Amino acid sequence: MQRVFAINWKDDWSIASGAYSLGTRVFYSDLQSLVRNAAEALPRGSVNRLHLLDHGNGAGDGTIPHLETRMKPLRQHGHNVYDANGIVVRQAKVERLGAVGTVDFGTDLVQVSCFDSYKPYLEQLRPLFQPSGRLILHNCLCGGDGLLIVKIAQAVGVPVVASNQLVNIMNGFTGGVTQAGRSTLTTGFPNGKFSTGSSGVHNMFLQ
């Protein structure tokens, strides 16, 4: 089983996470360079798990939806949430599905609204996967957009696993602030369907 870690070489968090990852490393700065470098480094049909170590969002506009706070407007920076004064506040309670998600591939920010522009590049990753392969997105919150996760799965031809919560990019843990009864993970399938996993803490590196 070949585990591959795609690392955004322009992002310090992604590089640091990749340093602790045991497996083949592929570096990229955007989706086009990911496809090119992966094709050069990986034999066809060799990838069982491709872990994308990058950022994401559940609101699609740089904010986190459904915040339980009356503080000043918040923004997401890396994997913490800060108020307008730069003070860390408690993490957001995120809607399980229905938000507009963003998956960062370096400088390429992939959303449903612009997906067709990136689909040809994602489809070029398809031959690299084994039949049992999966794409694991360590990008925060993006699992809240089930349609986006399904579209990515249809493009790459294998199931795609994403978190509905914040992800610790250093150790892969997600779901530590999940409320009871709320799912932590979303899995999109090439057949156009998606499922939500159990609530609780999960490790993206073990998916």
C-alpha cells in the first residue's frame, strides 16, 4: 500500500506536517504542479492513499459559518480562529452539510462555482490510484460541502474523505469540538453519492 503526501511547498504548516509523514512526498504550489509532479514521481496504479496537506474552508469567503459568539467578526487563519484583535477565540460550531466549501490546492481555491476550471487537472490524477485508493483531504471544514466533495471524487475516480471540522495539520486529528450527534467526516463517492461518518475525534492520517 503506497501512501503519498502532497505538500504545499509555499505553506509552512503543510511543510511541517509533511516532515512527520511516513510515505512518498510530492510537492506542489498549485493544482497544475501537483498533477505534473505526481505524474513524474508515481507509477500508474500505485497510490492507495493520497493525503492532501493544505488549507480549506467551510464558508467559501474566508469566514467560518454558524459561530457561537458575539465577539467581533472572525476570520480563519491557518488552523486557529482569531478575533479582529488577533486574539484566539473558541472554535466554531460548523454546520454538518450545506455550507459552501473551499479546498485549497496551493494557490488554486477550488469551489463548486469554479469547479469546471479545475476538473481537467483533477482528472489527470485518476490513473495514479489503485482500485481501492482514496484521496484524503486534510483541509479544514471543506467536508461541510458534500457537493464539492462528490465532484472531486467523480473527477479523481476514487472516494474522497474530508472533515466537517477543523483539522490539526500537524497530527491529523479532527472533530475535537464536534457536538454530540454531529458528523465529523464526509466521504464523497464517484457514483455521485456521499455519506457522513460518526461524530467524535478522528485522525485523517488513518483514513
